[in-house]
Amino acid sequence: MLGMHGTYEANNAMHDCDLLINIGARFDDRITGKIDEFSPNSKKVHIDIDPSSINKIIKVDLAIVGDVTKVIDKVNKTIVKKKNGNSKSNKPNIAKWWEQIQKWRNKNSLNFINSEDSIKPQHAVQRLYELTKNKDTYVTTEVGQHQMWAAQHYKFNKPNRWMTSGGLGTMGYGLPAAVGVQVAHPEKLVIDIAGEASVLMTMQEMSTAVQYNLPIKIFILNNQYMGMVRQWQELLHEKNYSESYSEALPDFMKMADAYGCKGIKADDPSELDAKIQEMVEHNGPVIFDCHVDPNENCFPMIPSGKPHNQMILGPNDQGENKIKGKGKALV
């Protein structure tokens, strides 16, 4: 995972590489960071079916317009054809590069300090994964910190199991997306990892789930904030908080009852596993209100206007370059 909340190793690898190949993705602001310092020493190849996406933000050295499946198939056939009779390995030439990547990996940039007093959102996603990994699970998300924690801590080993609006930032996407996925895959487990602010934007679709008996699970990481907004205000705007705290949230248990579906609430780490299991085993739609630490931030983070090799790794990181007045480290 790379970009604004990508891992230390992925972001550094993109910054320091000598060849960058973009296959069917946009060079949007959540990926590029500071444009004039984006992967500064690399040759760039962009494969995309949409010609308007080529050279739109990042100038590339080689542009290939076409369906990526067909392009990659032709590239593979060309490479295989050229390599016939030439079994010489390139591993010795890239050994030092892999050694460097391993050093970056040793930072363990997704690490967090767990708690016995409150549910950490990262821990909640990890436990959700562990208790659903043996099922063919489809995950949707809303937009915000929970979206990034889902990307970081829910491990996907099959394609097309991860539905999110990505850099489009569509709050409210996850619940109706879960409805659609469940209709398409009626026998599968479908979970919307949600934030309490995003999910309220399309909460009325719970009536659709109840009416058609769609057993979607809405797993809300409830921190009582528009968490990503609060994080930026804390780290980048001198803690000038404005309209990021949700002071009048509904009672999601009562809301579940009002819609005629099951409501589950968890606010103690010791009860989390049992209640997740209860959610998974219930044959019907569920609203799960998981109260998490309201002050937890999502790291790593590339601050606005910084390149990929200057990430905030966490509140206790001891890097040399501090954000002035905030005690956070840029490394």
C-alpha cells in the first residue's frame, strides 16, 4: 500500500526507484504528494485505457493507451519471446535494492500501541479479519480514517473483495455498495467497515437491506469525530478544531431497532471477539457500533505538500525533522 497513508517501505520504494510503472491508476493527489518531488529519479511508464489520464498530473517517459489486460499480455509474450534461450537471472543486480527495501520494512510502520482500556481501531479491524478470514468475505468502506485502517489491517488474498471509493472520497458509499454486493453474492459475507459520520449519509438504505433480507454487516468504527478531518486539524493546523466533532450522534442500537435489524455494541476490548462472532453468525442485517479510541490517528501519513520520503510515522517517532510546534516526526 502506498500514498498518503501507505507503508514506509512502499512510499520510499516509489520515491527512490529508477523505474516506475503505473498500470491503470490515476496520479491523483493522494498518491503523488509534492508533484515536483514525486519519484524524482525514475523513468515513468503509464498504461491506461483513458488517454486523458496520461500526462494529466505527472509527465511520463512512456505512455501506452489501451486495455491493461491486453497490454500486459502482449508485454509478457514479448519478454518471454526475447528471454527464450537466455536463462540468466537478474537477481544479483537487484540484491542491494531488496536489502534496502527490507531495511524499510523493519520499521514496521503499521505498528500501534494496543490498550486494555479502550478498543483501538486498528485492533478492531485486525480482529474482524482474523474472525472472518476463513470465509469468502467482501468488504466495502465509507471514507476517512476507518477506510485507511481497513486498507492497512484487513488482509485481502482474492481480487474483487475490496469495494471502496478510493481518492474520490465518497462518504456514504459503503452501505449501499454493501447492499449491491450482497444482492450479487447472496451467500457471501458482506461487511461495510464504516465511520459513524460517513454511514449516516446513506443510513436510510438499511430499510432496503431489511426489506429484502440482505444480511449485510455494518461495522462502525465509532470515534465520534470526522476522524480524518480531526487528524489534519491536529497535525497540520495547530489543533484548530472546527466542525470535526460529532456532538449529537444517534444511538445506533436504537436505530437498528427502528429499522428492524439487529444492533450490537462493543466498547470494551475484552468483549470484542465474542461480539464480532455474534455479528458474523447472525442471519440478517446488523448494525455493529464499535466504540474506539477517539484520539487515535492513522499513520504513516504524508503531510500535505511533502514528498514520499517525508512521512509522519507516529506520535512517538524520534526522527530528526519535526513538524514545527507539533512534536511529530518527519522521516
